[in-house]
Amino acid sequence: MSSNRGKTAIVGIGEIPTGRYPEQNAISFALDAARMAIADAGIAKDEIDFVIPTTAVFSFQFSNELTTCRLVEELGLKGVSANTTVFSGGSSSTNALRIASALIETGRARNILFVHCEKLGTGVSTQGGIDLFSTAGISMEWEVPYGQHYSTVAALATQRYKHETGTTDEELSAVCVSNRKWAELNPNAFFRKPLTVAEVMGSKMLATPLRAKHSNMLFDGGAAFIVTSAERARNLTDKPAYVLGEGGAVTHFAYHQEPDLTRFGWAKAGREAFAEAGITPADINVAEIYDSYPIFQLIAFEEIGLCPRGEAGAMHLHGDTWPGGQLPTTTDGGMLSKGHTGAGGSVSLLVEAARQVMGRAGQRQVPNCRFAVETAVGGTYMDAQVTILGNEIP
Amino acid sequence: MSDAQHPTKPRPVVQPWAQPFWDAAREKRLILQHCEDCNKPIHYPRIACPHCGSARTGWRVASGRGQIYSYTVVVSNAPSAFVADMPYVVAVIELDEGVRMLSNIVDCDPQQLRCDMPVEVTFEQLDAEFMLPKFRPLT
């Protein structure tokens, strides 16, 4: 594959605080985030010529409205040639960025607006959310009849990973603590009170060894970003978030078909992304790792090469990933502390990665942040996706 | 009985090419699909061999034995239809033939389960049409 290193960039981001907004329609989350991203980019709204919404899981009707150009009309965008939904569950942001970059590189589009919004926090009941996610991406013939759902999906990986690496419950719980330390600094995060390993380990058992505080919770939210060419980006800002490298690996549909529940496709995805970017894991200043459960943050962190296998837990326990640590990780608080908003989990992480390399992360800003790696994955961790952003082109 | 508190258990949504698997299960037999060309075992059943692409597939009786690749004991927040079953065990079984299945471990003390523990197939009636292959520790 030819290198597309640094040919496109994210130049504008927008995001509303993750939360519960029972009185508001989800369209307002999308419109607020989109308007913020357009303003942040410093472009005129009518320069947007391609719109990519992603699916909102809470409502098929609402998602259909996004697919059928509602955002274009509501925002009054006069120069749009195409509007098309890109959805791959938790990896939607990465796949949208990949497609947006390709469209720009080939001259099919100039300024692309990606928008996500979701109302899973107040649009469905708690048990409704559990039931929704007991069939989403889970085989109706081979897994649903056995009571598979997302707690068991996470627990099965956790159990085997502990067996093979010796990682402890304390180290797994430290992922929640590390992400919370960042959420304490993030006004857009939902859970911002300090959290201890003892509190995580004392929370209700869901599916051994997975406990309640190892589990994400569903919320309302919305975020957006603008992608344009590197040339245009340089005219807009002196610190664009260049898209330096992307890699991916689809490894299963039915969870039990995954060849290795302790690794998934991250190693290949990481190798591809770093090769295209022309840097190594040692060059990374900030890691935005998809964290819907602690186990998946540890596995992706190790497999893309940020530390040797079996050592990520200790790094999260001993502060290497915390504010001020040697490798700040999941600095928006992640789904575990910022809150899970469906496809928005990785949208938030990608927006945060862009925010960090653009130098706009406020209290969370990692000093001298040149390169960020972001991971995203959909369904039952079926398609490891890795993106590398930077404010310079190596 | 199905009601708001105890909804009906989800039944396998059967693909036509997997029907022989479920027909055999109803007779308490575990069978596995294999490829007649490359001879590899296949599970779950496919419309064609996922290894070599051949449409020539057949069936063989499985040993019914395997190991626990991973497992979890569900104690809270289960899907509605499984709330009454808690605690129940979900496991990925690696069969001796080299393919994996998702199933439940039954007839066991959940505290005694371990990764790589040997197990054997057993069958549990779901309803008039379906018998589900499940596993229990090999004694």
C-alpha cells in the first residue's frame, strides 16, 4: 500500500459534554458539535462539500434521518455534494477518517464534516441497554442462545488474559483509576470524582472476573471533526492534526471465532499504522486507547507495541499512564469515565488525539505533544483499528 | 412460561446449511462440518469451506471432548431471558477436533472451573424443537 502519510489533516473539532439530557432531542447534540467543529476549523459552513454522519444506535428512525441528509438541511450547508453514513460500531470514527482521507487524496472532496450523536443514556432503559447489547454484533445462532452479552465478552477475554500473562485484578482495576485521573481534568467527562483500586475491586461482580466498575455505562453525547487536505490545513492553523498512518485487521464476527482473545488484530494494525507514519511506538507522546472495558485497553496498549506483553497492567497501576506519567493514556477519561456513547467511544478518543496534537487540551495538555496514537474497535472487538496523528510530518 | 419478568429464551436463528447440526443435537449427537476437499473441520457450519472455498462439505460425529479456552460465571446484569438462570457459566470450548464453540458449562461447581480444564458435551432441552449442546467437566 502506498503511503498517505500527512496528506490530510483534522483541522476542527467539536464536542458536547457526555451526560444525560432527557429533555433534549439528539439532533441538538449533533448540531452543536458540528457548529463547534466548523467554527474551530475556521472555515465557512458552505465550504463543507461532504458530510459523513455515523449511526445513532438508540433509534433507527433517527439514524435514518441522518442518513437522509437531515444534518445538511438543519445546518444550512449549501455546498454539499454528498452525505453518506459510515458505521462500524466502535470503530466508526476511524473508518470515517480513513474514507474521508481517501476522498480528499483523490480529489473527490475538499472539506469533510464527520458527526456523531447518541442518546443511549436517556433514550433507552438500563435493562433495555443490556438487552440491546446482548444481540448487537453477537451471533443469533451460535452465541445469543447461550446468554452471551457484553459483560461475558469482556470477562472471557479477561479470564484468558489473566491465565496467560499473570496480570492481577488490581492491575486490571488500575486502568479504571488511570482513566479516572484524566476524567477529573476533563469538563466533558461524566465521572469526575477520584476513584481508587479498592473501590473498583469492591464493586458488584457482574461476570467473573468482571465487576461493575470495570464496565462502561451508556450516556448521551455528540462530537464532530473536520478533515481537509494538508495544504489547506497549513493555511488554517500552524498545528493541524495530520493523519500520518492508519492500520487495521478484521479478525472475527462471532466472538468465539476470534483466534486469540488475548491479542485480537492489534499487532498487525499497529505495524501498518506505524510503518505508514514513519515513526515507532517510542515516538508516541500520547496514547488514546479504546477502553470500553479495562482488558481491551491493556491488550491494545501492549499489542501495538507501547510496552511488552503482560506489563501494561503494572504501568497503569504505577502511574506511567496517569497525568504527568511517561506515556499519558486515554486522556479524555475513556468510556470507563467519560462515558460510552455508542459509536462515540472512539469518536471521543479521536477528537482527543487531535486536540492533544493541536495543543488545545487545556488542563490535560501533554507537553510538547507531537505524535498521538489512537485505537478503535467495533462490535465484539472484531476489527482492530489504529490511527496515528501528528502536528508535523516525519 | 414467558412473561415480562421471564421472557422466552432466545432460540438459535438457524441457517439452512446448519440444519443438520441442530437435527443431530436434537438426537443428542454433536456433529461437525468438514471440507471434503481440504479435509479441515469447520465450526460454526458455513455455506462453503472458509479455508479453501470449496462448496463440498460434509458431516462427521465429533468426539464431544475438549478444553475450556475461557469461561465466566454470570452473577448479575444478565440479559432479561437469562436473569433467572444466574449464576450461569458462559465458556469458549476448544474441541479436540481443533474448532471452537461458545456454550455453557453445566453440572459443575463454578468455583472449580479453570482455563484448559477438560470437558465433555452434554445436551439440554431448550424447547420442543431445540436441544442445545453444552459441556460439563470431564470426570
